[in-house]
Amino acid sequence: MRRSSLLPLLAALLVASPVLVGAAYAAAGALGVAGVGATGVPDADRVARVLGDAITWRSLAWTVRTALAATLLAGVLAVAVAVAFRGARGADRVARALAVVPLPLPQLVAAACALLVLGQSGLLARVAHALGAIDAPAGMPVLVQDGWGVALIAALAWKEAPFLALVAGAVLDARGAAAEEAARTLGASPWQTFRLVTLPLLGRGMLPAMVADFAFVVGSYEAAALLGPSDPLPLQSLIRERYEDLDLARRADAYVLTLLALALAGLVVAAHEWAATRARRLG
């Protein structure tokens, strides 16, 4: 292999090595070779038990749904910020700066803010009570730890939208003006330019970042533990619950669930790479 190809491969392996080592250890734990409750003899029974449990698939489906909703909502907010405040005026620069304020906040802080605002005794409930919309703060609809994951989706979208807004702004700065000017020169209306040029351009440019954001949300624990429901448990919370189970045999289930979460993230990334490669070949 030529040196020009070998060096990037070594760099990629170095970056991926923590994930590869962790996946190998989780696989060994799932088979009972290493980790908690290890017998030293490979055994796939716990893998079959976890994958055959309806709780596993309910938890996975709920996690995928909320992560997808949070990612899409964050993407919509990012596009709105990038398009509405793309100018060079002072007001636009201030708006862009304010939009990225949540970026450095830890996810636990974002979850705590959502709890303080959306909880049944939170700010929104108190404002609604003061305005006479509800009889008491406790009359606020349940938005935290609910089956729909409203507070969790809102917190994750608020936390991840600044990152996607930076990506969207970079895409428009790099390629948006020229493409939109060409469309207007050809007679496209402002709406046609936005629908046929700006949105597809943002979609292609933001998709890798949204895939990364989805994978990050699926694997994040803090917000799900604070805002997620108890039935079904988010996948992250289910992994933690199984790993702390008093039954040592059930603790090994956490390794299987970890591999399931990793496989989900890998599947999303692989699907994106396949679609991107096919689009480049067709284009």
C-alpha cells in the first residue's frame, strides 16, 4: 500500500481505536468471555435473551423516535436561523451569536433547563397559571418524563441546533449566494429559489452533521436519564439499569444493549455513506 494511502488509514484507525476496543470488550462481555458475570466460555444465550425481550425493542423504538424528532427539529431551527440571519447587518450578527449560545453548555445543563421550564411546577406552568389558563401549576400537561418525550426532544433540539446552525451558515456562505444568484438570473422567484436551490443545498451540506447529531443523541445518557420516562426506558437508561442489576447474570445484558446501540449508530452512518457515494456516482 502506498504511503499516501497508508497514513490516512492509520490516522482513521487511531481515531476509531477507542470505539473498536470498546466494541470488542462489549462483544466479549455479551458472550460471557469477559466483564461482569463472565464464565470464560463463549455463550450466546444472553444475546438471544436480550434480543428476544420485547422491552429491548420498545426501548429501542422509543429512543430512535425521540432522537429522530430531536434531530429533525434541530435541523429546522438551524435552517431558519441560517436563512433568516445570513446578512452582514449588525442585527444579523447579534442574532447569529445569540443562536449559538447553548453550544458550549453540557447536555445535563440543557436537560435541567428543560426541567425548570417545562415541569409541572416549572416556569411555563407558573406563567400559564398566572394568566388563568390553568387552575394550578399542577394542572399543566405532563411534558417531562412523559411517553412522548416532549421535554427530552425540546432539550436535545435546543442543545444541538446551534451546531447545525453553524454548519448551515457555512454551507450558505460557501455555495449559497452563487447558486441562488444563478437561479434568479434564470427567472426563478424568491420562493422557487428557496425551494429548489437553497433547501436542497442545505440538505446535502447538513446531512453528515445531522447523521452525526443523531448518533450522538442516541448515545447520550444525561438528558435521557433526567427527562425520559420510566416506561419504556430510553435505551441509555435501560443499559444503565441492567448494568447495575443485583443479578450478576442480568448485568451482562448491558453489553448486548450497548452493542445494539452501537449497531444502530453504525447502520445510520453506513446508510449515509452508501447514499452519498451513490449520489456522487450518479452526479
